[in-house]
Amino acid sequence: MPPRRRGSLGYRGVHERPSGAYYAEIRSGDVRLGLGTFETPHKAARVYDAAAWRLERPRSQMNFRDVYTREQAQAVAPPPRLITDLDRAEHRRRQRRLLIVEEDERAMAEWRRRHPEDVANGCAFLAERTARRRAERADKCRRKALAISQCDLVNAGGKSFFSSDDDRWDDVWICTLDNTSEGDDEDDSE
């Protein structure tokens, strides 16, 4: 059998997984031997070389030429990453959650397809609510600006045009409380 070429990672027998880990494997005749999963392609290539030494392959078929004995190859090869029962359970949990999310997305797409009037009503409701909140925010800012100007007028010795039973006096009181608390914060920082 002709020697295998180096892959896109530059190492023989090393493949990248979708998860970002690197998998090492070596072929012996018709059998493919999995050597484990590793964090870097370099570590996976070292394991490949250790297996190549055990299978008595020529040095020309190895990734690194700086190793001269099987014992050296074994010494520089990292142990394979252990996959524990906790890792498997976490993987199953993530797979179940992914399936649930995918099913939810399919159900929502089907709902939107069957009931376009509900989608239109929902969009109209959100647009109306957004417009109402913006109007309330603008009104609050206008009332606060008016209250601040009245506070400044009263503090300067002038007379306010609010009557004593006017609801806008509440804005004035809130404004003066805000101003005193801001002033207290400034005094504390000095």
C-alpha cells in the first residue's frame, strides 16, 4: 500500500473535528485504528508517530524525523484525552436541548406559515406599544423640563404659574428631590 499523503493540517493521520479537536488515526492493512482526540494537531501527530513506530513503519512515513527509537516516540506522545461518563452525559444533554430548540423553530415557522394574520397582529401590537412608550417618554421629558424651569424660577425668587392644586407640582417636587439627591452625591464625592 502506498504511503498516505499529509492532510490539510500538514500532518499524516490527523483530522480536525467540527468541535475544534483533532483526531489521530492510522491504517494497518484494511483496518483503521483510532488513536484518540487531542487539543492540538501537533499532539495528535506525535501519537500517530508512536503508533507508526509500533507498526514498524519506515521513518519516511512519519510526521517528525527527530525521533530515532520507539521508546522516544512513546515518551513524546501525549496520552489520549479521556472521555468520561460526565462528558457523555453533558453531550447528550446538549443534544436534547438542541433538538428541542430545532423543534421549536420548526413549530414557529409552521405557525407563521399557517396563521399570517397572527404574525401581522403581533407586529402591529409591538409597533403600537413602541410608539406609546416613546410618546410617554417624550411626555415625561417635557414635564420634567417644565418642572425644572419652574424650580429654577421659584428658587430665583420668582412666582410660579402653577396653581397649588395643579398635578404638575408633583413633577416639581420630584425634580427638587432629584436635585437635592444629586447635590448630596456631589458632596460625598469631594
